[in-house]
Amino acid sequence: MADDIDLGILDQTWIRIAGAVPESIVDGPGIRYTIFTQGCPFRCPGCHNPQAQTLNGGMEVRLSVLYKEIKANPLIKGITYSGGEPFIQTRPLIVLSRILKAEGYNLWSYSGYTFDKLCGDFMRRELLEYLDVVVDGPFVQSLHSMDLDFRGSSNQRIIDVQRTLREGKVVLAEGFK
């Protein structure tokens, strides 16, 4: 871990979540810790997590609780933010992502927003700077396919965030169908 990061901020920062899965193999490559954030403005028909849509549902937890669960499992190499809509809780996710990225974790996030919309907002853009991959776009039930890797509908893109930010155009992550 980077020496200049104060882990005390994790005890002081709260996030509202619908839940967490300590060992997921469906939310990105490898064994991942998945955080399901609470609240989503999209309300996509056929949503996989309708219980995560209301802003007041779920539970509030300190980031330190999630961090300790992640660190307790040496098999975890990646963390995925799902939802709900992670990008409506950017502040706590920036805090957590900064620490996890400094420790070498691979970070993915799902979002109903398109990548362009995410880049157009200062806080959301800051969160992007810590992420390796974003799966963008709303779930569209008529485009649903079980043949897609790590996404529910064919309009959603698996974006290599760091290459996209460097090149100034959307670059899809390689190796996914």
C-alpha cells in the first residue's frame, strides 16, 4: 500500500449499499468482491437488482467494514461496483478506490450512464481515473443475451477506462464477447 494513504478515512466514510458478495465470478474476471450500491435513477425494465433501486433502501456501512472484508480474503484480486448505480455515490467510491488501486487491486464498475455522460461530470470523472473497466449503458431487456461476457444486454460496452482516458476515445477492453 502507498505510504501516504490514511486508512482512518475509511472509518469516517459511509456508503449506502444493497449488499456485497465476497466471492463473485460473474462481475468481472477472476474472484472478485462485489459491492452493490443502493439507489438507481434508471429503473430499467427487467433489472437484475430491483431491490437496489430505491435511494433509501439497503443499509449504510463504513468503508472500513468493506475494506476489512476485502483484505481478509487473499483470493480477491479485483473489486466490482454494481448496483443500483455506483456513480450516484462517487465520493465514498473515490475514497475506497484510491486506497484499493494503490494496493494493486483491479477495479471494475457497472453504470447505466454512458461513458460520455460519466466524463461530463467532475466527480464521476474522478472516480473513472481509478477504474480499470467500466461496463456502461442501461440494461435493455430486448437486447438481453446470456452469451455476453459480464454484461446483460448487447448495448452495454466493456470499456478499458485507462486507455480510453489516454486516447480520448472509447476503447473496448480486449478479450470479451
